[in-house]
Amino acid sequence: MSEPWKEAFDHIHAEEALKLHTKEYLQKKVYRPKKSFRPLYGGLITVFCLMALVIFGGYGLYMTPTAYISIDINPSMELSINRFDKVIAVDGYNDDGNQLAETADVIHMNYLDAVNKIISDEDVSGYLSSDGVLSLTVAGENDSQCQQILSEMEECTSGHENARCHMGNTEEMEAAHGAGLSLGKYRALLRLQELDPQVTAEDVKDMSMREIWNWIDSLAGESESGSQNSGDTTSGNGQHHGEGAGHSHQHDE
């Protein structure tokens, strides 16, 4: 056989051998049954799911408010408190309240520390020193937590003559927010509307608590004066007047 033909046949034989070798290699390395990793993969899925449940479940608990503290003097604002007694949100309900909410920096603080910091704010302390009325109103779904907060609010404001602490409820708070007011200011509005039903939320939104209660006292005085003029001039009138005078000191209760 001539040399060119021999080389051609050798080349064909070499290619066939290479193909056979390659096929055997693939059968051993590639096409052989693989070990199953499903148990390990499934276990990792379970671990990740549990971790996500713990992380996001804990985050959800932390970021769920269970109580609220409405702080009203001229700034009107509310602190949202979680079950761990930490402040998780601050909302302003007038221009001064919005400004203080942005600068107070009380997120994640214990609520008592947060309230003390807000009361110590230059503007708030300025109102207090100039006969301003500070109203702290507590509300929430957790009664025991709310009672504890109220007790501590009363203690922390005991040195401020014009500070008043109240217990509200979530129904009032929802109505207050619907009217664009904080809970504390809304409760003062309700008292005002008892004396003058024409008063609206817009009328009091930007008023200080001192201005609102002065208005209440003025209307209450007019109401008492009208009652006295239409009634007897005996000692019964004097008794009624005495109750009204007492009301001027108890209107925040």
C-alpha cells in the first residue's frame, strides 16, 4: 500500500480509537449515576426558613406598637411604644410638633428617657417656664403597660406644676388622627365642644394647650355666669360658683 493511503487509514483508525476512548470516559465520569444531595439541600432550606422566621418575626414584634404617648404643650406629637418599652416612631401633629419629631432623636430609646429628653427640649421647657400647660396622654391595647407608663409619666412630671397626665383609649386616638390632631389635643377639643359645639379641629390645631384651656375656662365662666343670672341669688348660686372655680384647677383631670 502506498504511503499516502496508509497514512489516511491510520488517521481514520486513530479517530475511531479516540472516539471510543472518549465514549468510555464519558460513561464513567459524566453519565454515571450522581449521588443525591437532596437531604442536605432540604435541611439547608429548613434552616434558612427558621432563621427567616426568627429574624423577621422578631422584627415584626419589635416594630409593632402596643402603647402611645401623646405629648402636647405647643408642639403636639405622639410616641409609638413597642412591647419592649422602646420608642419605634415619632409623629408630629402641628408644625412645631413636626419640627421636634425630626430633631428629637429618640427612636429606640426607652419611653421614659425619650419623654424626659423631649421635656428638656429648649422650646418645650420654655413653654413650661412661661406658664404653658403640658398634657401627657397614654393609650394602647396593653392595659398593664399603659398603666405602668401613666404611673411613670406622673412621676417624671411631678416637678412641673402645669403638667397633667391622662389615660385615653385607642378609639379616641383613631378619631383624633382622623381629625388631624394628637390624642391629647383632641381630648381638649371634646371638652371645648361641650361648651361650644361650633369649635372645630382646625380652630385648635395650632393653638397651645394653655390657649385651649384658657378658652375652655372662658366659656365655662360664661356658662356659669348665665346659669347664675337665670337662677336664684341665694346660697345655692354661691355653691355653683364654687364648683366652677374648682373646675378651673381641675380641667386637666
